[in-house]
Amino acid sequence: MGMDIAVFANHKIDFSTSDKNITAKTIKVVLDNLTINNLYEIKTQIRSYYDWEGYNDEIRNDWYKKIDNWAGNEWNYYMDDDWENSIKINFHGPFNLNISFTNNIIQFYDPGYRYFTFFGMDKKYRVEWRKYYYQVISQFGGCFALYLPDQGEVATEFTEKIWDYDTDLDLIIKGLIEKYGENKIGIDDFPVDENDSVDPPYYFIDYFEGLK
């Protein structure tokens, strides 16, 4: 079983109100009014998910139809209060893009790629996802995305702490740097081995240099 990528970000959303529906509605207004400048490119990449041979023609064609006929920019949400330490507000929007918000984090569920795939793909595709992240994150006062694997040593010690305890990302990053050192290689510059496979980092903090 391979490692998928988990994409987290910081924010400055006020979660202090006892009525989290107020918080959710505030987030919804921002998302509904957000113009994602590269939405066509994101649509194309989401559509390509279903080119994978694991999908039969019926499922593939059904999703193609849904994506191609998608209209509007509305984001809908549901509250997930089945968490020990926080409330999670889950949003789904154009082309079924999914984002969740908690007291400490934003989590993006797209793209549904392997960790190796994200760092090994052609830069022109990765940059479209990074543009999308930046447009959303910056609307909520955040300034970075944190890319982590969802399985393995790093996930056990760090990723799962975010999921299970809504741990502040600054504390997670401090721990990552203490254990693995600082990122010193650019997101597009990780080395490739003799099999043309990228050697991905233990983690990566993306401050969106070159995209702002």
C-alpha cells in the first residue's frame, strides 16, 4: 500500500464562537465568492483521475458527465463533531473539490495522489495545485501549506497528531525540523534516482514562492 499526500495549511479563522454554524457560514461566504483563477486547469486534472484503468467505463463516463456539466461556484458543508478535541467543518465545491476546516488547520483532499507522485509529477501540473492552495489559504489569512505522507514513520509521529488532536501546525513543523532538519531543496528540485523516480522529502513546507 502506497503513501498518499496529506495537505494541511494554517489560517486565521475565528473558531471561538460556541455556535460553529456561524463559523461555517462565514467560511462558506468566502468560498462562494472566491474566484479560482485556474479552475479550468484544476477541472482538467480532476477529470484525469478517472482515466485510470481501475475505473470501468460506466463509472468513468458518469464522472466525466458530472464534471463537464458542473455549473456554479457554490460550496456546501456539513459539520463533523465526532472528534475528541475539535469540530471539523467539511466543504465540497466545484467538481467535488473537498476542503475541511478545524480550529488549527485547513486540510485539502485534492489531489488524491501518492506522495511520490506529487513530488515527481511534471512541474506544470503541480504548480496548478499550488496556485489553487494559495488562492484558498490566503483568503483565510494563512501563508503556507504543509505536505506530509499519510503513512509510515512521519505519519505515525506527525500526520496522525494533526488528525487526532488538531495539533497546531507550528508545533508540528518545529518537531519535523528537529527530527529531519530544514527543507533546503526547492519543491521542483528533488533528485531523481536511476529509475526516474523522485526521492521525496520527509515533509515540505510550501510558502508559495514565485506564485504570489
